[in-house]
Amino acid sequence: MTTSRSWHLAARPVGEPTLEDFALVASTLADPGEGEVLIRNTALSVDPYMRGRMSAAKSYADPYRVGEAMWGGAVGAVVASRFDGIAVGDTVLHGLGWREHSVVPGSQAQVVDTSDVPDSAYLGVLGMPGLTAWVGLFEIAQLKAGETVFVSGAAGAVGSLVGQLAKLRGATVIGSAGSPEKVRWLTGQLGFDAAFDYKAGPVAAQLAAAAPEGIDVYFDNVGGEHLEAAIGALKPFGRAAICGMISRYNDASPQPGPANLPLLVAKRLRLQGFLVFDHAHHTPQFLAEVGPALADGRLQARETVVHGIEQMALAFLGLLRGDNTGKMVVRLSAP
């Protein structure tokens, strides 16, 4: 028997979540049954999609249940195993985060190699956010060398990788972020051709100044004003990969959409939403490109690390406010 703490959804938030919507609960876990493994989690993923799980609205996946433990990506060390192929001491990636320990079917845990990268890399650059960036840019938007890309939320886990991957493929890259410091990071360290602070003025005006001839591709993490500005800036036959709309996640009621949607017809634009889970078959191709680029330094993967299970809810609220640069991770112990 293992004593563990997990975060439960205490109430469904209306508008912006607060700490009162979460509860840290201690419980006792049974030993793993046949085909299961017990994992001591070392790092927990914090992701924007989790806000959608807090709502009861119909979506592509089941919502969190009030009064029950939340979940999300996690990595950890196996401390007991009754599943062939996973041994005690292995590091695994799985989907039962938001807790200190997890009992997981062995078929739903993936052994990962941490000899050259930290375990948390599989929550970010080598995991779901990395694959999201790669799929959205190359499979959905069909980026070509020489094109101009605009990515919103460019200092986040997905957006920062989108920009770097586009540069590696020979594109011109423009990003938006929420502070001057993040803008400097994008242009200084990540090699973006231009970036702007969306809080400093109208997005459309700043995008027009950065890309006076327009853009070919838009990678949307934000929605709202950013999406309207991108529609206005896209060239004829431009493409947009719609990954997320974090600016709308806390809306208590539906908000008006972009006012310039007729341009989709006039410009013959293609806007396509996507879910990374539909594209898991691209993982080997994604890792074959991203792994070596990460190893030789052509690709950077920054993390914002918060320590302790007690800080998980605060880290999540911080993510929604844009407190992170790169991937937000809650570290429970050394890998």
C-alpha cells in the first residue's frame, strides 16, 4: 500500500479558475494488479488543454469529474511492476499526472530513454507539445521553405518549437509573446526574424509592421484578436493550423468571432483545426528530425520549473496567465 497525494477538481470554474476550484487529497493506493505498474512521478506536465477538461461542455475528450483526481502527462520511476516489458527502475511516460504516485496499466506506460535528456523532455520537446508543433506546421499547414510564418503564443511550449522548426526548414518566422523579455528571448536566442509584445498595441498593426508583405502560414495558439489579425495578413491561398485558443478558454460566455471571415473566400484561405492524437503515426518521423536537432543544439527547449506537488494548481493558474517561458513543468523529485 502506498500513500499518495493527488489534485482533485473541487468545482467547475466559471471564467478564470481560482485555487478554490482545486483540492489536494491524500489517499492510499493498492499495490499494482496483474498487468499494472506503480510509478513514483518525478515530473508533471502543465498544459493549456487542461482548462477545457475542467468544463462539462461537450468536447473531443471526457472532462474531469468534480470530486475526482485530475490527469495529464507525467514521467516517473517504476517502483513495482506486474507487466512484462517494464521493469522496476525504468523511467516511463504516462497519462495519470496531477499526483505523486500512479498505478497505470502497463500498456499505457511508455519506457523512455533518459541517458541524454532529462525525463521532462518527454513532456515537452520530445513529447506531445513537440509533436503538436511538428504536425501542425508540416502536416496541417504544409510549410514550404522560403515562406513566412506567424506563430501566436510563440514563447510557450508549442509556439517556441514551431518557430524553431520553421527556421530549420528555411522559413521566415514572426512570433507574438506577452512581455518584452519573451520577445527578446525569441529574437535573441531562438532566432526568430521578428517578434512583438501583443500587450503593447493592436496585434494587426504590429503584425503588419513585422510582415508588410503578408504571411503564408499562421500557427494559432491564441485565437481571438490574433486570429483576426492573421486572417487579415495571410496572402491568397494562405494556410492556418488551428492548435488552440487560450485567449478564449476562460470566457464565461461565447464571444464574437473574427469580423473579417469573408476574407477566407476572397483570399481562398484554408484554416484547419487539428488534434495531435490523430497524428501519432508521425511520431517516428518527428523524433528522427527533432531528436538530432535537440542533441546538437540547433533546437532549444526551455522549461519553467515549479517544485512540489503542493504548487501544481498554482503552476496551472500561472500557465493560463502566461507566467511560463517554454514548457511549464512541476518537478516532484530528481529524475
